[in-house]
Amino acid sequence: MTLSSSLVIPTYNRPQELAVALASVLRQTRLPEQLVIIDDGQLDAVPLQEALESAGVEVLYRRKSAPDLPTSRNIGIRISSGDVVLFLDDDVQLEPDYIAQMLAPLEADPDGRIAGVGGRILNFRKLRPTHRLRRLFDRFFLVSGGIEGRVLPSGFTTNYGSTFNPPDRPYRVDVISGGVAAWRRRVFEEFRFTENYRVHCAGEDQDFSYQVSRRYPLLLNPHAGLRHFEAPSMRHDRYQSARRFLFDRYRFFRKHVQRWPLQAVLFWWAVTGYTLSRLLVALLRPDPGERSRVRGILSAIRDILRGRLPWETPGVEPTAGVE
């Protein structure tokens, strides 16, 4: 079965990074039929548009005024036409067979059961041996686990790049990273990204993909690789970053994981471990940013215990930053 594909890239004032990403698209062994650029900034022109169109790729461009990544993805879904919608960030570089590898599990599934496929970021910072004790600590407190992409009973998730020996063959996962994802179009008949999610929380991609995974299988294909080069402008204040991360874990836990009140013990057990872990890092590393992160964690814990949840409480300030 051959499936057509649309590649959707939200972007925000990073034309040089976008040009690198699109150059790697042109080097693909299998080109997408369509490229959709959703611009939250002031892009003068789509880089390499003429070369892409000469190669047979239809290029669509939309500009919107208010930056919001989930909204950009939903617009991309609406105006694209491929059987499969692939999402990328604008600061990545694809391996030459990335698109082919993302489509392969979907095309090899004649019944169409697999709803989405994730790929692997290849340039995660390598874990040093000293990280091993911290990983064991995180696993004890249900902050992380042994299989990447799985949601734990605490509501925390084993992040990609956080284990020493990730699987080297496709396997089933609970969540897919938003900018390393391919989705069958029929998924969007039932699910859409929650818009304005990032006003108060992080992790709208986990929120979306976990909902889908409760109905349909999702796979991680480690052979689909890209490199992510986060721009310096994306390095946010760690105080606000910590607040958003903890608010997100609590929101995710209540919405998707908690089924009876006593399960909250597991969430708070994980929060305890996470707090102790970050506190230890702040004590051992003379970095004001790490101390600021701990203050953000304690501030979020206080607000959660008081019921001052920013998505439910008018007047609670929006936060900024990404964990």
C-alpha cells in the first residue's frame, strides 16, 4: 500500500533553521507530496520553495498572528491533503530516509490499525555514567521507567533519550513527541490538538498522542532519525519552565491516569522524587538557574495543593518556558 504524505512545519522567526530543515527534506529518498508551512512570525518567503516545487512537492504557506503551536498543527491538519500528516519542528535536520522510515510501518499495516508513528532524535546529549544513579533514583520514585515512550502509573512519562539502552526495533508506545510524528489522516476525525494548551502547561503532544494510543496502536520506529538543534531563543526561564512541567504532569495525571483517589499517592510520590532530584542537582551544581528551577517546583506544588490551577482559576498568571 502506498500512502501520500503531507509535511507540516510550524515556524516562528527562524528562517535560517527552517532553511536547514527544508534542505534535508530535499535530500529525502522519498519526498512528501505536500509541504505546509504555518508561520507565526514574519517569514519573507519559504526557503527553497522553488527547488521543492521543481522536485514535485506542493508548497502551501499560511501566516497567523498569535503564536500557538497546537493551533498551528490544527491548521496544518485542516489545509493538508495527504493520507499521512507528518509534523516537524523548524529546527531539525532529517536523515535521508526519515520520511520513508516514518511511512514504512503504516504502509506495511494493511488493516490500517496503526494510527501513528514516532521517530528518534539522534543528537540527545549522551548520558554519562554518573547519570545511572539518578536514573535508578527516578525509576524508584516513578518519575521515569525503563521503556521510552511509556506512561507510568504516577502520570509521569519515560522520556525519549532518557534510558541507556533504547530498543533498536519498532515497538509500541503510549506517547509520541509532537515534532517527530506521523499520523494517519483518519485520526483527526476523532482527535485534535488542544489549543492554547501551552498558555499554562507543556506537553500538548503527550496529551494528544496518549488519547489516540488508548484507542489505536502507536509505534516508535528507531530507524526514522533526525537531529534537533534547539535555537538559543528557546532556552526559557527555568523557574517558569519547572512550574509548567509540574502543572502539565498534574493535569495529565488527573485527565488520563487517575481512576480512584488513592492513585494520587503515586503522583505525589513521583513529585517528591522529582523535587529531591532537582534539589540535589541544585546543591551540587553552583548554577543560579538550577536554584530557580527548585523554586519553580515548590511554587507549583503550593499552587496545586491550594487548588490554584492556571487553566481553571481566573487571574492566575500564564507562564512561559518548556521543560
